[in-house]
Amino acid sequence: MKNILVPIGTSSTSHETLQYAVDFANEFSSNIFVMDVFNVSAKAGNLANISEKVAENSRERLKEIITKINAKNVTIKIATYNGGIVDGIKDLDKELGIDIIILAPRSNAIEEELYLGNTSGKIIKRTDIPALLVPKGSSYVAFKNILVAFKSGVIKRNRILNSLVTIRKKYDAKVNLLLVKTPGYVDSDLNVNTALMDISSKLTLTENATTYLGVTQHLQSFSPELLCVFRRKRGFFKKLWEKNTVLKSEFFAPIPVLVLSANKN
């Protein structure tokens, strides 16, 4: 896990998410790229000059946020981008190779009933990079118990699990699998990927109306420090394909959530 991306929004607690990312990166000897995006259109007079001034202001803001944290021995680099957050992440990924994105589920400016805000929702929906959603106020702890929840055990490529495997190896973590049979499931959904089975200690099968309800029912009994789910159109965050936000009534987790892309080729 070489490169970690931390998108910085307008939240007054952005430094808390960055501190979590630094603590995480310190454990894995990773580099961190903090990223801010801005939009300067071609209509704005001398585009080059205005864009550079806005970019400089953005860099100064990121530097100020960095001064609020304990950077430890982690290398932190600044990246700014003129354009949309998703395009910026994809361009940076092409250039550097981003192994994981660490972000808060939502900004403080978003309604309390939302779990994923518009920006975080876009990142989860429109990128294939593993993402670690860190609830506000979280302090980094070793992931000794991991719960992987899904409604289909089909995974296209074993490398999708790389982030999960790396975290598991780091802490010799116990991985429990929770397969939630929801209405309309097909028999192939019950065929769990062998690579996933190989890293797990236990497979639990449950029947619920949604995957989220299955997790809610079993979360306390497993007591994980990390929940791992997959992004796919008929999966955990299927509401994202209708819109960019997810209500807390549709999904909420009080612990960090690792989101992997089961559809990545």
C-alpha cells in the first residue's frame, strides 16, 4: 500500500480525517497525497493567471491543515486540481497509482440524515479505487477483527481483495464473512469466491430484506473494528446508482468501512 489519497473538503474537521490517514499510513509505510479541487472556467479572463492564484490559495489552505496534525514519519504531498473531484482522482491515479482513498463519509455541511454526502458518494460511485470511510471522531486502531458483508460471493478478480489481504496480514486479523440472502437472490450468489474463503475464519449465512439489515443484526455479535463491503449496482450501495447520496436509514456504520470494487476488471 504505497500511495494513499486524502481528499480535503471544506469541513472544519478535515484535519481529523487526515490525522487518521497519517496514523494508518505510518503503519504501512505509505505516502499520503492530500488533494483539493477548484473550478476556474475558461471564461474567467486570463485563465492561466487566475488558475495559478486559486491553486496557490488551495495549496496554502492544505498546508495550514497539515500544521494541525502530527505527521510522524509520513511523507505528505499536496495535489491540487482544476476541475471535478472524480476527474482529479482519476488523473492522479493514472500518474501515481493510488492504492486507497481515505475520506469521511460526509462533510459537516451536509444534513445529519445522510451517511454519504454528495462528494463522498461521487467518489465511491464513480471510481474503482478502494476507499476507507472513516466516521467523524475516529481514532486509528489495529484491525484485529474484520467483518466482510455481501449479498453475492461472486468476485470477478482476486486482486480486488488486495487491500483487505494487506490489512489482514499486517495485523494477523480474523476475517468473518457474512453472506446475506436477500429477496431475488440466485443460486450463484451463494458460491463464495475461493480467495475470499481462504482468508476467512468463518462464514455466516443469514436472510434479510437488505444487506444492511443483515449487518445491523450481526454487527454486535462480531464486534469488528472494520467492516468491508463491495461497491456494485445490485450490492451494498445500490442506492448510489440512483443518486450520489446515501441516507443513514439506508446504511450507517459507527466503524470504518472499507469499500472494494467487485466489478473492477
